[in-house]
Amino acid sequence: MMMIETEASRSEHPVDVIERVAAVRAWTFARDDEDEICISVDGSWSPYQLSFTWLEGVEALHLACAFDIKINERRRNELNKLVSLINEQLWVGHFGIWEKEGVVIFRHTLILAGGLEPTTDQCEAAIEAGVQACDRYYQCFNFVLWSGRTAKEALDTALFETVGEA
């Protein structure tokens, strides 16, 4: 398949939309580069560090959401199994292991080919997907890394849903 090269024209930089969302929500953010913004968002279990990067060459807005959990090397194989099992459950985005930093991250990308512009709703949905996934599976990573549980045992605890009130 051959791609036709076109000059995309946008009314604003895609990262500007993310910056506006962060400002409206009063989230702490830093933008040291035109193509990147880092945002701190409080989740249920941990503060999450979201990073959006505009990739001009592929016209994509990439989200990486990390949380403070360091990889225990002796549990790496079980952690890899857990990441694979979790990713089977996700419809949007995926988890991965960022080798350079030794952390688990959630990743998602908005493809904006042909000059499409991201909407506030799309950006908020991407953020929500990342935070919800991290909140839902955060304890699973702790169970595998620090409690010695298997990936399946850890995932079963996250997928267990209660009904009603006590």
C-alpha cells in the first residue's frame, strides 16, 4: 500500500488541546517542548504521570501513563505474563514495560492522519482510558511484584466484581 504525502494543515498544535484540558482540570503539567506535555493526575491508588507526545511524521498523538511501581527483576517473567493477560482484556490501549526506566506504562495513540485535529472529548477519553486502566490493574502489578502471586491469581482479583452493598 502506498501512502500519498500531503501537507497537513491544523488550526492549532495537537498538544495545545491537551494543555487546555489539563488547565481546565487544574492538573499540574509541564510543557518543555512544543511536541510534548507531562501531566500529573491523581488516581485511586497512585498519582499517575501522563505524557502526550505529538509524532509529526506519523500524525499521531501518543499517550503514555506511568505510575510509581518499580520492577522486581526476579518477578519479571510473571510480570510479562500479567501484562499479556491484562492486554487481552483491554479494548483501548495496552500495557507495556518501559525497559529504560524499569516501570510499567499504559500506552494509547490517537491517529490524526490527513490534518485531523484532536477534539477535547477525544483527549479526555484517552486520559480517562489510561487512568481507569491503571486504577483497575494497579493492585495486580503489586500482587505479582511484591506478594508473590501468579499473573492469573492477580488478574482474578482485579476482575472480581462485587454486587450490592454490605
